Amino acid sequence: MNTAGHPEATTRRGLELTPFRGLRYDPDRVGSLAAVTSPPYDVVVRPDGLHHLQSADPHNIVRLILPEAATPAARDAQAADTLHRWVADGILVTDSEPGLYVYEQCDGRGMLQRGVIGALRVSEPAEGVVLPHEDVMPHIVADRAALMRATCTNLEPLLLTYRGDDAAALTTEVVERTAEKPPLLATTTEDGFSHRLWSVTDPGDLARIQSDLARHQALIADGHHRWATYLRLRTEHPSPSPWDYGLVLLVDTVRYPLRVRAIHRLLHGLPVADALAALEGRFRVSRLDASLADALAVLGEAAATGNAFLLAGDGAFHLVDRPDPDLLARTVPAEHPAAWRTLDATVLHATLLAHVWDIPEDSPAHIAYIHDAAATVAKAERDGGTAVLMHPVHEEVVRDLARQGVTMPRKSTSFGPKPASGLVLRALEP
């Protein structure tokens, strides 16, 4: 996708976060705020998870971000009709004045994350303002773009991180001072996380945040496909327009470090026995008669010294490590930096999927990406497929590669906690 000719592509530097009038649920019109929220669309991958959210409340946000219909066109039209009906009925109400939103997540066990939600000016990766670190799948970008066109709304924020500093931490000062005030909303979702949201409308505080963020670049932690969607849709609308901006949550990971977890793979139609047979002479394979937690601990130890994976789906776990160096030399592209060539995700995609198992990574019929290890294993056992469990990569590696302009294989990381969908939306047109 080339949007370098767009008038904003070469004139903007630094993060430009702007206030907007948030579209939010009226708490008096829904059963509970927790019942209308959802994880981001790409985390709700199981049909039972989708149906659970749909049954939680007739106004759950999943009816907008993942509507069910016979065709994609019908799905998008349904989402638009539902959104318009909720606005007309007062289920969703627009805030009276524009602002930035301070957002807090806490799990009660020491994980506290705070950041700022706003409309961020969309920029190309070449500008070095917003850095992607993963490739995207064109069919998913097309899917999200069609939904956003139909609804004319940013339905959920992306998660972006930046590295603040103590010398001029103006944003952190505003965030933490705001968090001492009564929130606009507060709720606790069934995963145990509490969520609180505040609106920042004071002109002085808005100016402090904007001047501070203008000195920084951001890493896309979660939402690569939605950022690519923002880029695509920006080119379709003459500038200036609301489509020059996209809804994001910005978190300073110096102050609030994120967790980085792996995203696992489910290989449809490939029994574990066949997957293991294809590895003979290419990787070392060790059977582990252990619990999931113990098997993941063994995986972590093996990944500390080289590429390692866990295969599951036949009632046991199989540690796959010590790949044949000659095999890697033949299958992993040599033109990338060493940090990229040695990633587990690189070896999985370039060597195991493309060469050993001959599985196309772009096909949902062959491979699914699942965040939860237990769910991946359970589905593999039910369906007769193979679960490939991954070990997470460190954030420093991700950021260093992104600064070099090197993208990791798709779905390499899962940063969190992710912002809940449904707490604040951004309408692009009245």
C-alpha cells in the first residue's frame, strides 16, 4: 500500500494526538458497562466466545466489531444499522465537548496500566512516527476497511506504546493527576480487570500532553491491521478530513511496562503424528508427559538457547528444538538482520510452515492464530489438528527491529493488557 503522495505523508513529525467527542454507552440504558464491553475483535476468535459476549447484553459492542451475517456486505450493513439505531435510541451518546481520555486498567495483582486515548494523525512507517513491527494480511485489512466504511466510526482503539522520560514527563503528570479524580465510568470485567475512564478537556492539560507527545515516536503494540486500515481509508478521503486520524491508546512503557505474550498457531487438518513425522532429522523432538504449565516452563528454558516450540493435540506435549543449521540456512532469508533470522516466528513461518509442513500462512482454512495456550490445545484435540505453542519475544527486540524498519512475521507478539472495546468510540461523520 503506497500512500506516500498524500499531503500529510512528508510534512508531519512526532505524535499528533487530538481531542475528539467520544461516543459512549449511557450507563442508565444498559444492564452494566462490563456486559457491553468486549476484548478486541482479533482476540474473539472462538464461536463460543462470540456467542457468550452476544448473550451477555443485547447491546454488547461485539455486535458492531464482529456482526454475524450471511455475507460480508450484509455483515457491514448490519453493523451500520445497529450502530445508527443505538445512537438514535440513546444507547450510545456523544460527549458534550471534545477531550482526550485517560484510561486505566488494573488486575488487582500488581498490573496497573494507564494511558491516553485520542485521535492520532495517521502517518506512513517511513516517517518514523508510528512504527509497525509485524506484517499484515491483506484480506483482514480489506475486512476491517469495509466495516469502518460502513459504520464511519473507529469502533475500538489500537494499543500503541512510547518511551517517555523523566525530564519532561508532562503526559504522565497529567495522567496521574487526572486518575486521582472521580472517573467518567468504572467497571470490572469478568477477567478480573477493573477499567476506569476520565475525560481531559482543560486547554492547559491538552496542550501539555500534545507538546510532550510531539517529541516521541510510538510502536504499534496491538492493532497492525487496524492501523493499515487507517492508512488505506485516509487515501480515500480528501484531506483535511477526520479520516486523517485514527483512534489509539498511547501508553508510556517506561512508567507502565506492558506484558508481552506469544500468539499460538492452530494447524487445521495436520494431525500431530504427521507433523512430528515430518520433523525427523530436521529438529530434535522430545515427548513431555507434563501439565501445560510445566510444558511451557520447559519451552521457556529451551527458547533461551535457541529456537523452540511445543506441539500438542494428541494428549501430550512435544518439545521441538535444535533445528538443523543447514535447514535454516536453506530456508530463512539471509538478507534480514540476525535478530530477525533467529526469531522463533521467523523459523516457524519460513522453515516449518513453508518448507517442512507446506502450509500456506495466509489461509484461514489451514491456520488460526489464538492468544490463549489452553484454548489452542483444546481445539487441536477436538479437531484433530496440531497446536504450535510459542514462547514470547522481549519488547526490546521488537522495538529495535521496528526502528530498523524490519517487520516481524505476522502475529509474532501479543502485548497487553489490551484496551477493552466498547468504553469509548470515535465517530468519523455526524
